[in-house]
Amino acid sequence: MRAYIFLCLMCWVRAETRRTCIEFSNLSVKDSLKDLFIPRLKIVVMIYTRNNQNCAEPLFEQNNSINVNFNTQKKTVWIIHGYRPMGSIPSWLSNFVKTLLNKEDLNVIVVDWNQGATTFLYSRAVKNTRKVAEILSEYIQNLLTHGASLENFHFIGMSLGAHISGFVGKIFHGELGRITGLDPAGPKFSGKPSNSRLDYTDAKFVDVIHSDARGLGIQEPLGHIDFYPNGGKKQPGCPKSIFSDYKASLCVDCGNFKQNSCPRLGYQAEQWKDGLKERMEGWHLRTTVYLDTSGTYPFCTYYFVFTIIVLSETMKDGYISFKVLNQLGMAEKPHLYRKSKPFYKLQEVNILAQFFNDFVNISSIGLTYFQDSHLQCATCTYKIQSLVLKSLTYPERPPLCRYNFVLEEGKEVFIKPDTCTTKKI
């Protein structure tokens, strides 16, 4: 009898300690239709940690105490989704959480406001963003009383979620550690004052990725640093877009970031926070970054700047193509953003080159000079004073140089570069 009672008690204890996983609200078009007549707003905040990576649990218990898995000393990432007219679960959410936890031991809080975002009335979802922010601020106050820190909070908001993050930041007077805006929503927010949308004053560091600036995303820069992958929009007062300046190799220098490379979008962007702060204090400027990606995973490309100084005046009507070979003899021809480039005697010309593979050890560079078709000269030679190839992706790598060599028209020449000897590159 005693053994039976003991076993029963053990089963009861195990049942008490086994927690029920909660699921993100899976709604449908029917819920969007219902919202037309009966508006609803419900917020569920769930926590993932490395202790419960595959099982979301409520952030707060029924007695308003904090989930035992929440560690007040660790960084906390808040994920906030956007407008969901079809009501489905965000397809990216599960992998997003797993990727964060695999990268770092932290608290991940998912904010489920699907009942409030699932509506055919976009303007209603927009109005709900401030309500969501106010409710979240109450949850945050509770966390703060238990020892959590605003400095350790990193909000990642998608679409309307980006502006919700901004409204939370305003409530706490810009003391949040970081806000990342993923394609912040444009309709109802574009052109609005800073108190009506995400703004760089909403956190100590605000980085924004504009991936649909020409569509439903917002065009204007909002953060301390704004990334425009694969394109941008014309800026007010400019005759042409800054992005086209970038493709013309007119902004290939990130010198003010000192030992770091040009800023990289994504989770690592915070590494450039100090450099951005220096820029803002010195010139009262924020930073806009342009880049391209490849079309396949992991979507990275590698940038080099090809700098050349010519001695021959007759080169001004032609253009140069080049490729690089690694130590195994494997070659890759880069994408050059401008095929033709005007060459003038003793004038330095920069050409921006994009590679889909990274070349660490370059054994040789293949160069070909082409003159315009009506000026072709099979016997002409052209003197090059200097050539420099420098990695923009990894600026710590020493540039490669070659001095005083000759090109023949239409003939590919392979040269072996050396580490540059001059300090002024």
C-alpha cells in the first residue's frame, strides 16, 4: 500500500513539473471577417530559452510571477510580427527563434498579437500598434521590478511590429538597448513625424533593414543606420539616388569606421554602434548603407574595389574587364557595376567589383583592355602606372598592388600582384 501511494505521489509531482507548451495563434480569413464586426485585441507573450527551445511557455504565471526560465541577467530579444490579414502563423518565426538561441544564450520573447493584426482593415491594425505597445510596457515594468534591465532588451519588429517597438521605446524614453526594424511598414507611417513611427531616438541603437522600400515598406531612413539591400529610392532634393552613386564607385570608403569593415546588416550591426556614435557626435549625421545580395543561400557577396592609374591618354575611350585566380588556379570574373569607365592620364579611377565567392589568396589577376569598336587598334599598347585591389568586405586584409606594366588591346594579361608597399592606398 505504501509503495502504491509513493508511486502515485511521484506521478503527481511529475505532472506538476511537466509544463504545457503554448502555441502561436493560428487564425484564418474567417477571423479577419469577424473582425469587421467584432474587433478584438489579445496579446500573448511567450518565452523561449535554451531550457525550453522547442516549447514556448507563458512569460508570466497566473500569479503574475515571472517564468522560472527567464534570466534577468541575460540579454532579452523581443520578436514582434506585423500585419496578418490572412491570420496565419508567420512562416519565419520558428527558424528565427532557433537561430537566435543557437547563436546566443538569451531570453527570446515572442509577442503574439495576431488577434489585432488579423483584420481586413489595415487602419485598424495600425491603431492597435499603440495599444500593443502600452500593454507591453506594463509587462516590461513587471520585468524591471524583478531585476531586468532596459539596456539588455533588443526589440526586433517586422512591418507594423517595427513601429510597435518604436512606440515601446518612446514610453521608456529611448532607454531600450536596441531596436531592429525589419522592413517597417510604410502606409500610414511614411512622412509622419518621429513621434508617430519608429525613430532613431527610440533606443540607444536603432538599425533598420528596408527590403521593400518601393512597395509596402517605408522609404525614408529611420534609424542610426539604415540598410537598403539591392536598391534604394530617390532621396528628396537629390538629382539621382544615393544608390546609383554607390554603383558608380563613388562611396566605396568606410574610413570613419576605423579598424572595422563597412557595417554589415543583421544581428552583428551593433558592433558598429560606437563608430556610428562618433559620426553622429562629430557631424550630426546618421548613416545609410547600400549593398547587393546574391539570389541563393546564404545570399552573401564579397566586394572589392579595383583602383587603377593610367599613363596613356588614349585609354579614355575604352574599358577594362578583369578576373582573379586563387592559389589553386580557380578563376572568377566579378560583376562590375559599370562596364565603361573614363580613364584620364594620372587620374585615379575606382571600379566596384562584386564576387559571389571570397578570394583570400589571390595568385594572379587577369586584365583585358577593350577600346571602342570604331577605334580598335590591334598593335596598340597602354601603360599602367599602378593597380590596387582591395577588399571592402575584409579591410584588414592587406591590399594587393602591381606597378608599371603594359596592356595590349583585346589581349588578356595575367599579372602577379604583391602586397602594396605604399601606405597611402
